[in-house]
Amino acid sequence: MFKQGSPKHDRRLIRLIRQLLSHLYTTLTSALIACALASPLQADEAAPTIRLTNGHWPPYMENTPPHYGVISQIVTLAFAKKDIPVSYGFFPWSRARLLAEKGRWDGSVAWTCRKKLLKHFHFSDPIVAHNYALFHRTSMDFDWEDVKDLESYRIGLTQDYNYGEEFEEAVAAGTISADVTTSDESNFRKLAAGRIDLFPMEPAVGMGMLKELGLSGKITFHTAPLQSDYLYLILSKLVPESERYLEKFNEGLSELRASGRLEELITTSLPDLPARYLVVEDEVQCVE
């Protein structure tokens, strides 16, 4: 049978229970507050990674760690200035564009300004200038000044590349004979074999590919540029965070340029590149 204690003993027991409950409430409350304060910090520490499609266009972009080409390295460092990590997926160029356009990836590295891309993408500030030159066989006596001078030649083109408005209008009008394929390497092989006469390509990229293909002694290029433009990061308009990412990237890129780090990366990676490639005119933007 239960034996009831004295009133004094009961009061002590009640006081002890109250103290235990008060201590438990204080401990739980402190723990909840600490979790609430810690969550934002953890979110900041584990910033979401921006996912960008990429392609094979060495020495600018290539699936070779750790930097994946000099333009990829610049993009990575610009985002790193704002504590945003980057991951790359490498695809054929047409697929790289399509995956970013549909929002399956956040964006793509790196593209020239084109009206049809502006419908689907936000363009960054220009990263670096670049030109296309006309490659031809060393055995061919070739000179040109105007797009009309190219009408008698068979010209190889690569799908989804931008060769300049005047040239592309001539192709669309049929005044220039164009043979389009999906591979730069295929165009160089066709050029060496005499199946095409000319192939427009960025000089640094073209000379590197010719070396890899063993065609350096057979093909050269004319120094007059067919097209001059800039390379940009593009971010899909279907990705909700794209404008915020764009703002952060442009800020980071500006810091790299102002510090001289961008010029250092270009001149170190591409020592034979003309100095004009480093010049970006003020307020050059790709907009509709």
C-alpha cells in the first residue's frame, strides 16, 4: 500500500520537478534557437553550384582538368570571387546550346552574340575578343578584301557558329557556296583533301587543331579577319536564378580585369595571341 509522505516532503518534490522542467525547457529552447541561427550559415557555406555546358575548343575550352581551358578558368575564377562554385558538362556544341536553352543546365561557355540566342539567354559582359580568319591550303594562292571576293570558293562551315552578319547573309542568299558540318576537325580534313577551299576558324584554336591532326604544314590562314566579336557566358532565361548569377559573374569578371589577373591568364595561356584580343571596348553588350 502507498504511504503518503509529509507535506514538507511533498513541497520539496514539487519544487524539484518544477526545477527539472524549467531546465529542460531552457535547454530545448536554446537548442532550437541555435539550429535556427546555424541554418542560414550552413546554406551560405554550401552555396549552390552553377552548372554550365561546355565544349571542345582548345585552348579556350576543353575537357582537360584542372582548368578546362583558359576561358573556362576565367569563368570559374569570376564566380569564385562571389563564392559560387562551377561544374562543367562537355557536349557537342549543338547539344551544349540546347541543354542550356531548355534550362536543363544553367548556361553555357562561351558564345558570340547572336540574335537567335538572345531569345533564350542572358549574355554576360564580354570575356575576351576573338576573330575568325580564313584557313586555306598552303599550296593555294589566296587573297581577299571583301565578302564578294569569296563567291568563287567552296567554304566549309561548322554548325551553330557565328561567322558575322555580312557573311551569313551571303550564305543565306546563296551567293557563297557553303558546306556545313558539325565538326571543326572534319572541316580541316576536308580542306586538306581539297573537298573545300576555305574554312573560317579562330587562329589559336585552328593552329592547335592542325597540330593535333598532323596538318600544320599543309594548311595556313589569311591574316585579314572575316569576323570580329567577343566571347560571352550565356545563362538560360528558364533558370529562375539566372539574372542573379549574371550579376555576380559580371562583378567577378570586372574584378579580374581590374586586377590584371584576366590579362595574365590570357597572355600566359596564349602567348602568341595578338594583343587586340585583350581589348574590350567600353559598354560592349549583347542585347536585343
